Amino acid sequence: MTLETKEALENLTRSFETFKSTNDERLVEIESKGKADILTEEKLARMGKELDQLQAKANGLHAASNRPNLSAKHSQDTVQLEKKRQFFDGFIRKGHDIKLDQKALSTTVDTDGGFAVPEELDHLIEKRLQDLSPIRAEANVVAIGSSTYKKLVNVGGITSGWISETGARVETSTPTLQEVIPPLGEIYANPAATQTMLDDANFNVEKWLSEELAEEFSYQENDAFVNGSGVNKPKGFLQYTVSTATDDSRTFGEIQGLKTGVSGDWAVTDPSDILVDMVHSMKSGYRGDAKFYMNTSLLAEIRKFKDVDGNYLWRPGLENGASSTLLGYPVVEVADMPVKAASSLSLCFANMRRAYTVTDRMGTRILRDPYSNKPYVHFYTTKRVGGAVTNDQAIKLLQFAL
């Protein structure tokens, strides 16, 4: 652990203690006056934002310390370095038509003048997408080489049991299989730079391009993984039919939703009980790697919840690289989760690695366009991404409804 990371964790610990003390003051004011003082509420809101910033800083420092140095790795291979130089200095900076060795590409050279990016940039973009897109980082990601990916799910199981040594063996029934095909769509980004910027030797074109593409792809992807319609894009996990039925009686492909009992709000008494119900509605085999997913406004409310002994249910991640937790399970902030409202599905508890599959069609393609918007040079970049729920038992949703 670096000194900077240690300091960040210590600051997070102090901030959490201050947050708890301030919230305790708020609860005393509510009990004695019927409502909290506005200054106390404002202070608590500021403390919540500070906790978010300190947690993000601590996790960022941990991630940075563990991130591989891709440039150093590839600099050891002079052949790969030369191919990379040709791509960035030749094609990206100057627009030269280049012949790249097929082994250095993730797909073939396009006939319309675009090029498949070198593998190292493709991998760097994927790494940044892991950092930026919380759902992609949590889900099962599969690289595919065709336009369709099919996953078979055993929903019926097979018959088995105990029998004596000489007892008659009965024929076992065949398993019931369901086919899941994650919808696939093309995602694009079109970053731009002036030719003067590209000509500047001090301008790190590789870093600029990978960061621009990763940020744009991540923004579009995460919304699709949560809310996508499944038409020319992934199908988001909030777009499936929600049922109150349990795993044993629910139709395949439906997701179990638990209700708070109040439209647009928590239950009046013991609001946190529904969180415990969510956890235990999931089969124990999935719970070990499950996490809570919500946006920051809902997290700000849940931070104030206590159990019957007065202990806070939410705790910051005070170990190196650890996430904050709720009821002992990690919390992932997802900006695309809906805000709390009547009938909203604002909270998700899922083992996302088992529940959701992201499919990546191999290869990222770039078309250099210096003509459409002079003096800017655009880099029209595309990749094909799909996504769908592939295990409806590994995900639960909370609906703020009667």
C-alpha cells in the first residue's frame, strides 16, 4: 500500500465517523422536534458527497497501482512497437494508407478506408471500459467471432436420487433447456482533433484516442446494459418482465421483484427490512458474489439506515481497494439506475457475473475523416456489443410500489 493510498483510507475513516455523528444528531432532532434542523441536513448532505469522493479516490489509487503498464510491455517487442508506430504516426496522425501485418490486427483492413485498430489499443480500450463501466466490469464478458451468441440454460434439471445396490434403476428424465440470445448492436464514437494537435510530437495521440473512445463507449454501454430495449442494442436488466413469484414458480426469463409496500417510498416502519428480504430471496449459491446496485441519491438515503442495535447498515470500504458495503455486500454506484419514484425499480441485488452476459464482437474499427468538418479530423470508431440476462435467479429488483 502506498503512502497516498494509506492517507486516503485514513481520511475516509475519519469522514465516516463524522457522518455517523452528524446523522445521530439529525435523529435526535427528529425525535425531539419532529424534524431535523436544515443546517444539520445540509451538513449531512455535504458529508455524503465527501464520502463518495474519498471512496472513489481510495479505489482509484488502488486500481492505478494494480494497472499493468501496457506501453512498457509492448516496448520490449520491437516488431510490435514498429507496427504500433505505423498505426499512430502514419494512419492516425497523417492519414497515410498503411499495410499492417494481419497478425497485428483484431480484424481485417476495411475496404472503405477504415482500419481495424492494433490489438494493444483494443485491449487498452477494453481495460478503460472495465474501469469506467460498472456493469461491464461486473458482468460475464464473452468475446465472439460471429454475429450471434447463443447460451443454453438448464431450467429443469435431471432426475437423480439414492438407491440400493440391487434396486431397479429408473430412467432419468432429460433436462429442460432454454436458449438465450443476447441482442447485438453497433456502438460508435466520433472523437475529433485538429491536424495541428496531431502534428504536435508532444501530443500523446494513443492516450487521447483510447480515453476518448473508452469514455464515449462506456457512457452508451452502461445505459444499454441497464435500460436498453434490445433493439439494435443490448437488452437492459430493467427491461425484463418483473414478477413477485419466487424462483420455483416464476416463468423463465422473468425477474423477481420485491415491493416496499409504499408507492414511491420505503415502508414507514423498519424500512430496511426489505433489504434483508432481498438478500434472502436469492439462493445461497448466488449470494456469495452478489452486490447491491443503485444510483447515488438512493445510496444517500440508505447510508442513514440502522439495525435494531443502532449499527449502520452501510459501511465504507476501509481496506485497500475494498468497496463500501451494505449488509456486508459490496455496493456499486450505477448512474443509470432510476431515481426513487412511484413504481420505480431503483435497487438491484445481483450476482452480475452469473446474471448478465455482455458479448463483444471481436475488433474495433476506425475510419479517419479529415474532410467533413475542417479543420477537425474525426475518427469514426465502431464496435459491436450485445447483452442480456442469462440467469434470472441471480438477480433481484426492488420496486417502490404497493
